[in-house]
Amino acid sequence: MSGLNDLLYKETYGERDIETLLSLRTPEDVEKLRARANEVLGEYVGDSVYYRGIVEFSNICALDCHYCGIRKSNKQVERYSLDRDTVVSSALWCAGQGYGSVVLQSGERRDPAFIDYVEDLICEIKRITVSDKLPEGVGITLSVGEQSLETYRRFFAAGAHRYLLRIETTDEALYQSLHPASQKLEERKLCLGFLKEAGFQVGSGVMIGSPGQTTAMLARDILFFKEQDIDMIGMGPYLVHNQSPMASKGQMEKSELLQLSLNMIAVCRIVLKDVNIAATTALQAVVSDGRERGLSYGANVTMPNITPTEVRSSYKLYEGKPCMDEGRQECRSCLLGRVRSIGRDVAFDQWGDSKHFAARKTGTARTV
Ligand code: 5AD
Ligand code: FES
């Protein structure tokens, strides 16, 4: 494509530019995109891969997102909540393995018992994981959905310092088609603001390829991340869950879904530059080396699953989720092999904070 080189090295990106980059499909163009993403990766964040051991500590959910396998109305799911000892010892195992950070993720609840429980988990994990290698304990990322500003402040004060809250899409009509009327895009945006106000490094992201989504919408999503100064990106392909109301709408053909997802990672890297970007598990549901491919398109974070094997299959958000029968030890060696297979290495015993956050705090955020 003529002019592609200019586009890949632009100073600022508009919606049309981003759409063009997301639409690249010939092997030569895609390779140029990938190469540029890697160049930006090396220049702004380095090529180390950071681990966040993820504990899916409960699948009880009060919400009813139309796409999700653990939505409240799915009566076929066996519900679980891991007890304090199990979650805390999982985090301790992580620290022992040199994973500098954990992610605590669950279905969404806003009742006081849940909030108290999460707050207590954070305090205890921080207390128990302090060591010479991690003088402030493991880094804790939370992913427990929309909460009040007061709740976010409590979680932050307890010691969590990153939070993932996907916007899913910034398109009003698409957002509404994915969620019940009671869930509003405005609320989600408000929560992202609360998280920043509470002091968190803020992660967001979208489901890629959801029914009705266009490339222009994805381009606007990336501009939203830029405008909102998002520090971390976690996004993945939309995949059907057979017991969800959206199952009848089908999903994108897999090779197209994969390339679109990989292009999203590369374009986020090129446009947003110094953010952390995760190669998410859902990529591995599309193709077995999906996470490695995500890393090779500019991602620098991945999340080994450390949820106890007994409950893993009950935390199935979409069909084909990998690592269901494996244990944390198997995921450890498997994932390390995957990262090394593409010539990258894992930075152990580090939090691996978002460089964008540091720049945002000191007012030196690089802008495009
Ligand atoms: N396909 C892909 N991603 C999904 N998520 C939930 N359900 C699905 C699905 N069917 C993602 C959402 C949510 C995150 C925890 O998991 O983006 O924010
Ligand atoms: Fe879990 Fe490969 S990462 S088995």
C-alpha cells in the first residue's frame, strides 16, 4: 500500500488513519504493521514480558451482560467463591514463583460483604507477600467491575494499585445491544474516572469482533483510550458462549477475528505507545499460539492462570477457553515456553507498572 510507511510513522492519528491500519490484511502490510509495533514497543517500554497471575476467585455475578457465560441468569453454571486461605495462598504461590503481580478477578457484586471480603484479601495478600525481592509485596490488580468511588478508595487504601475495567465498546448503541437496559455506558465511563481519582493505574479494553461492531467503532475506541489517558489495555476477541442470549448471533470467522485482534494490539501500541498491553487468554481460544502472536504484535503482559483447577471450568466466559484442566504449575512452564519461543523473556520479581502511568503522574506523558 502506498503511503503506509508515512502512516506508520505519523505524529498524530485520527479516526480514518486508525481505521486504515486496522483494515490491513495483505501479508506484506500486516508484517509492516507488526514490525512498527515492535519498534515502538522497544523504544517506549522494552521487550520484557510481565506476568500477572490471575485468580478467578468467584463466579457469582449480579449482572446479566448478554455475552457472558457467568451472567446471573445462566442457571447451568455451578457457582463458587474461593475462601480467604485459598486466594491468599494462591497469591503467595505467585510471589514464590517470581510473578511480581496478581490479578484478582470475579463476577460483579456490590454488596457490603463482598466489598469487605475483597478489602480484606488485599490487606492480607500485601502483608504475606512482602520479601527481599518484593519489599512492598506483590502488585495487586483488581478486576471486580463497577463500584462506587468510596469503594475504589477503600480498595486502593488497602494496597491494590491497578484496576481493570473494560469499556467493552464506546459505541452507545452497540454497548446497549450487549447489555441489559440497566447497564449504561455512561456509568462505565464514570467508573473509569473514579478509578483515576482514587489513584489507580487504570486498565480498559474492548471485546473485538462483537456482533454489530465496525472498524470505525474500534478506531474510536482507541481514540477514547488516548483521550482518557488509559494506562493499560486488556482486550480480546469476542467468542460465543453457548448458554448466552447472544449465541444465536454467531461470531466472526476465526482467521478474520484473529487478524483483527492482532491488528488492534499493534495499532494500540503504535498510537498509545507507553501503555501496558496484555496478550489475553481469549486469543489462545482462537488459535493455540494466540498469546504468543499477541506478544509478537506489541503486547508486553500476559496472565498465567493460577485459579485452582477444581473451579476453573466454572469460570468459563466463552467457549473454548484454554487451560481448563491444567494446574498453575503446568500453566507456568507452558507459558514460559510460549514466551521464549518468540525470543522474548519474562521479567520476574517485578511489578511491571505501566510507564504511561509514571509519565502521567509526572506530567511527562508522551503524546502522539
Ligand atoms: N467473549 C470474549 N470476552 C468476554 N468477556 C466476557 N464474556 C466474553 C465473551 N463471550 C470479557 C469481557 C469482560 C472480561 C472479564 O471478559 O470483556 O470485561
Ligand atoms: Fe495454561 Fe498453557 S498456559 S496450559
